[in-house]
Amino acid sequence: MNYGFFQKTGSMALGSRLRQVSERLTHEAAKIYGLYGVAIEPRWFPVLYALAQQDSQSVAQLAEAIGHSQASVSQIIKEMNQREFVMISKAADDGRKTIITLSDQARQYLPALHQQMADVGESVEAMLAQAQHNLWKALDELDYLLDQKSLFDRVNQKRKQRESQQVQIVPYAEQYHEAFRQLNIEWITTHFALEELDYQALDHPDEKIIQPGGCILIALYQGEPVGTCALIKMNDTTYELAKMAVDPNARGKHIGWLLGKAVLQKASQLGAKKVYLESNTSLKPAIHLYHKLGFQRIMGTDSPYKRCNIQMEYTL
């Protein structure tokens, strides 16, 4: 067998490599069934084995027993039924439930199948003993690791990490005014209604945020502004985190997290002891982010914003 392709791709082609091995073993299995005169398809084996252990099971029971989907089991049952290896009936207590039972034809193969299973089991154990790594145990470990976190989630996390490295956090400049304004308007109007204080801050950020001692940070992805966050000075020791917004098309790159960390670092540089924020509990991803950053819920004074129903604080 030519392994050149997999030597080039490495572990990236794990699924293809496993599928190749599976196809090779399935081909071998078909020949082995013929050797013992057992006229079944290799893919039927899990269902046949499960029914041999406990006959008269539903499709759902079989699917759970062998770890296949119900659709996959139904297809196998259909093939076995066409070859008269199973009988299909309705449950006596529930006409909606289909019960699968081995036919007499299938049962006549069971003695030979048991001999085959014993020989195959010993042969596989001997082969695994010759290997440097125990494949059976490795597959158990692989299943465990995929249960902890799917390959999709692992790849998605790596993608986010890679893309987040292309994010730059820069100080506000006049060239970013329109982006600052539009990103916040889009975010606010998606969930709430704009209020007078929003217009004041978004239309006049220099006057309302920067000149009184605050600052605005802009997140750039590949040079384009995709996120904003502001620090508004409340007094000499407390700043408010406000006007955090991320372009929906740029989400998934940890931009909110990067902005939050950068703003807290800036607050520390400005001599802040506390950073305060106002939000709404309906914004679950935002609240989760604030908790992750280290903010704790507090009972503050009445907010000037109608949409505020939660206040949080971070102690530097």
C-alpha cells in the first residue's frame, strides 16, 4: 500500500487514514466470513451480534447498544430483512414500536460465527501484541478525547486563536469616528433603542469621553476597524467601561476579550482603582465575557439608561 499521501499530510488526514484502514479491514472481513461459510455482510455484524445476545429488540435499543444512529441501524435492518436474516413485527404493547428478531436462517449461522469470532479475536490480539502501540487502547483514548471536546471545536478554537493574533488594538483617532459610531449604533439598535446619552457620546466622542479624561480603543482586523470600547472617567479612581461593540461579521476572533483586557490595562495605567459597567442580563454572551474578565455584579445607583438592569465592577 502506498503511504506517500499520508506521509505528506500527516495527522491532518486522520479521518481519511482511519477510513482507509477501516475499508481494508472490511475487505478482509468479507473474505473471512466466506472462509467460515457465514453469508452475511460485514456491516451487519454489530446488529447480528446484539440480537444474538438479546433477541427481539427495537431499532432504538439496537442503536444504543451498538453506538450507531437509528438511521444507520434501520438501513442495516432493511438489508438483513431483504435477505431474510431478521423478522420485523410491531410491539404488542405499542403499535408504533418496531421489534427486530433473528430469523431461523440467521440462527443457523451462529455456531460458525462463534468459531469465527474466537479465531478472529485471538488473531487480532496477536497482531496488536506485535505492534509498538496498542491500537485498541489508542482508539478508546481517542473516543474519550473526542467526548471531552470534538475535533470541530478543537479546530474552531485554533482558528479563533490564529485570527485573534491578527487583531490590533489601537488608540482612537478621528479617522475611526465613523466606525466607532456605526459599530455602536448597529449593536445598540439590534437589541434596544438609542437613547439621548448614546447620541451625545457617539456624535461627540472627543468632547464627551476623551477630553474629560477617558479614552477609546479600536480593534483592527487586517487593518479594518471591527470593534470599539471606551473608558469614561467617573472620578479620580473609577472609570466606566462603555460603548463596547464588535462587528457581527468579525465575531469569533476573541475581539471582545482582547478589547476588554486592553481597556482594563489602560484603566490601570490611568490610575483607576475600579472599573464599572452597566449592561442588560438579556445579553448573555456579553455578561459571560464580563464575568470571564473578572467583573462582579454590584448593586449600584440608578442608571441614566433605560436598558440597564445589571451593574458590575472590576477591582484593579
